[in-house]
Amino acid sequence: MTYKNSEMQRLIDEYIHSERDRRIMKRRLIDGICYEPLAEEFELSVRQVKNIVYRSESILFSKLE
């Protein structure tokens, strides 16, 4: 199932509580930015960004079921 950007943005705003994590998820899921550029943009390691995305996706996808 595909979701519109506005729907995904609403879900991120509602269920991801950390401001930084919300910004990362919007850049990843809505803007389609890869991990390496996100790590640079947010001054984090690629591993940290992947962990944030994985954890946040788990939360979001559990709300979609």
C-alpha cells in the first residue's frame, strides 16, 4: 500500500516524538534522501541514522496495520 506524502507527514508528526527523528524521517521517507547524506546533514554517523530510521519505521508501520 502506498501513502501520500501528506499522510506520511501526519503519521510522522503524530507518532515520532523526537523533533530530530521527525526531521530525519521526513527527509528519508518524503524527500527520499539516502543514509549518507542524512548522516552528514544531521552530523550523525550512518549507523545512528539507520538505527533512527529502523526504530521509527517500526513505530510507524505498527500504526498502519
